[in-house]
Amino acid sequence: MEVLDLDHAGLVAGVLDGDRRAIARMLTLFDDASPGSREAAGSLAAHAGRALVVGITGVPGAGKSTLVNALLGAWLERGHKVAILAIDPSSPISGGAVLGDRIRMGEHGSHPNAFIRSFSARGELGGLSRATRAAVDCFDAAGFDRVIVETVGAGQSETAITAMADTRVVLCPPGLGDGIQAIKAGILEIADVLAVSKADLPRAGETAHELREMLTLRRANPDQAWKTRVMLVSAPEMKGIAELIEAVEEHGRVNGHGRRLKSPALDIRQGHGTLENSGDADVWRERLSALTERDGLCATLGISVVAGGPGRAEVAMTVDARHMNFNGGCHGGTIFALADAAFGLASNSHGALASGIDAHITFQVGVRPGDRLIARAYEYSRSKRIGVYRTEVLRIEKENKETPVSAFTGTVYIKQ
Amino acid sequence: MTAKDFRPRVLVTKIGLDGHDRGSRIVAAACRDAGMEVVYTPPWQSIPAVVKLALEEDVDVIGISSLATDHLIVPKLMAALREAGLDRVRVVVGGIVPDNEQPQLFQSGVRQIFHPGTTLDEITTQISTYASEARLAAAETGV
């Protein structure tokens, strides 16, 4: 464990004290992945586990923000300290974002026991910004006993909420038909509560019926203490809200608060922040290191495994004379090999044999002897046969700052 | 610190009773397109609400749009920000501000006043600079 520098130690102390300015600043540090924020997140996580964290997700326009506002109001009324993390999409072009959830949360936002923070997704997949988990732990450690995470309108892949929330609520507005089809393979399976929103609209009952039907088709898991519930809610009419809150609270009682902390496999900081925080990090590192030791090219170039996880790998190397081209710069092939090593490990991490069938790379900056490079690969998509992986190659600078060197995308064919 | 090292966080809002929000929407969109993260609110915000929001969202710059004499309550906002310990947050005003009323705004701590005719590029460039200043101040003080 690294030692916290003074500023961060002070901030951590402020957060634990419930100082709102310290909380706000800490969240920004997480969001920017500033040097030292990783260690601070670690020390805050040690104090987390008391809050009930509820993830709210659903297709765009499902009514997530409206429901969050209703939940916020109800919990404040019951005397809870409530923190909300609202995640909005970012522009793929400029990287900017308009964080507009405030528009609908004005009513309770001014309450002294409420803390509302928006994050932009910063291009992350999975419906969550990469700093989400650290932010949730921060709120938890600061004494908020109810935390709501509202995600970018979700589709099939936005299941990362599992690792962020103790209780997952999926909103399904009525009458979408195809919309339900589209999400049922993904997020419906992770729902603890399925809420049919806009219950004042016609066909809401029908949608609820379809969802119940769908749940009965699923294979029952006898170990599960909780059976997914389907409920009807209408936030503007405050109908079904009390029942929904009761269901969420009950789920928290049955499954326990802090369940999220036990699911390290989906640490959202994949591809950017740490991988090593997960409980089984050592197991993963050893597993991937064993593969690397059998890899002739990795041995030749001096590539070693830093961390790994399902669908993820981080490798590192220090550039020396062996890696140079005739112009005295680092050979593009060296960087490709590093990115490719991470890609190979990530794509083979699930056990099934995955063979690369295509890969591309960009080169942003020059690299010199002595530079420390890391490559982080993460899973972009994976079906039965085809997996797409992205790898970023970064140069480690002073204070652990990272400069992007290369972006790499690779596709694998998966043999069954 | 430059804007390259971080994403500026900007609050675009309106205080007072003026409901003309077309300008603030345009500026919010321009800031987004310039790569900033913009917290946008509808008009008619109260000063305590703006202060709480600025604190929780840890914004670097607050842009107040004023088209109907609401700039006259900006000094009250400045005092409230100071009281909340948000001295580092830079505040700019855009809209209709008569020349003879500018000094009292600047004296209260407003950094810049954007008058009609200012280009969006100019606005976003300056906001970005103020955001860098604010971040630097945050890095120095710790909060």
C-alpha cells in the first residue's frame, strides 16, 4: 500500500468527517484519475459498506431521473442522508458533456441532507463512468446511508452496475415492445427490481405482465434468497413509489448492504485505473504471468504482467536499446508487440482459445530508451465467436502520470 | 496547469426572475463543444441553490446569464460563494450589463463580463482560462 501524500490524507480525513467540500474535491480527483486518487480511493473503500447503494438504469427516456427525484424525496423525508451520482453521456467528438439532470432534481436538491453530483461518462462503456465505484465508496465512507447511482440510458451491455450497486432497479417504460426485447438479454438479468415506469400510460399492465412472464421462463436459482420483483410506478403521481422503496429496502435487508464490494470482477476502472484492487488480483496476475512465461516474444522483449481480470490485462516493459529503430526511436513493432501481448492475455482470459484475426494501432508520441510503457487491454464486446478488445499503451511519467502513446484495437475468433 | 490536464467543469445558470434562457443554452452547448463538462440549470435559481450546486459539483467556473437586470444580484452571489469557502470558483457574467454598472460587478469579484457581440470562441477560450486558474487554486489549497 502506498503512503498517502499530505494533501490526500487531509482530503480523506475531510471526507470521513463528512466535509462537503472535501467530498466534492475528492470526486473530481477520482473523475480526473489524478495522481494519488487511486490510493485515496483505497483508503476510503476501507470505510465503506454501511450504505445501501441503489443503481437505477433503463433505456433513455424511461424516467430514471424522475424516479431518482421521487426516491430522494421519500428517503429525505425518512431522515436518511442521500447522495446521488448521476451519469450523463459525453460527446464522442469534443469529450464535453451537458450534465442536465439537475433540471429534474431541483425540488429536493437544496435539502441539506442531499448531495447530488453529476459525472460525464467520459466515453466509458457499461453505462458508468470509470470513477463511479470510487465515488460511491466515497459517499459511503462520508456517512451517506443511501446512495443512488443513475446511469446513462442503458442497453444490453450496461451491466457494469452490478459491481457498483447493492440493489439494481431496471426501469422499463410501457409499450416499447422491441425495447424490452433489446434489453432482456442484458440488464433484465441483473435486475433485483423491475419497475414498469409511466404506469399512468396505457399498456403498462401489459408490459408488467410480459416481464413477469419472462421471469418465469428463466431457470430458477435455488441459492437465490431474492426473487426479482416486477412493480408498477408512476413518479409524477407518486404511485407505487412507497412500494418500490420498500422493495429496495427489503432487498438491502435480505442481501445486505455492501454486497457490491464483494464483486471485484467488474471493477469499472478497467482500461484506465487500477486492476489490482480486486480481491483475486493475485490469482489473476499469476494466471496471466504463467501464460506470459510460455510466450517467447514477451520473454525476448522483457514484457511482464502487471494485473489482470476477466477480459482484462495490463502488461509493462521498459524500453532499451533492443527496442529501437534505425532512427533512434522506439520501434513501432515493439509498441505493437506490447499492445498485442495485453490483447492476447485479455482475450484468452476466459479460458476458451481466442486467436487474433485483425488488429490496428495508432502511434501518438515518440518513445525513448528508459521510458516505462504499460498496455491495458479491455473487452469491448464478446459474442460466442468474436471478441473485440481495445488496448491503450501509455507512457508512465513523473508522479505516475500517464501519457497516451498508442491506441490499439484487436479482434479475435473464439474456438469453442 | 492547463485545460489539457483536466476537463473544466462549468456551471451555466441564471439567478433572479429573468427567464430568457436562449443565451445560456447556447453558451452551455458551446462549452460542451469546446470539451468542457457543463452543469446546466433552468432559470430562476436562488443564490443558496447555486452555491450548493457549485460546491457539490466542484465547478471551476460559474457563468451567470443576465438579460433583465438580474446582474444586480450577482454581488450577493459572490458574497455567498465566499462565505461557503468557494473563493477559487471564477464567476463570469454574460448578457446585458450597462457600462455604468460594470464596476460594482468587478468590485464584487466577477472576473469577466461578456457583452452582446462577443463570439462564442472568445467566451469558451476565456472560460477555459479561468477554469485553469481555478484548478490551480484548488491544487494549491487542497480543496
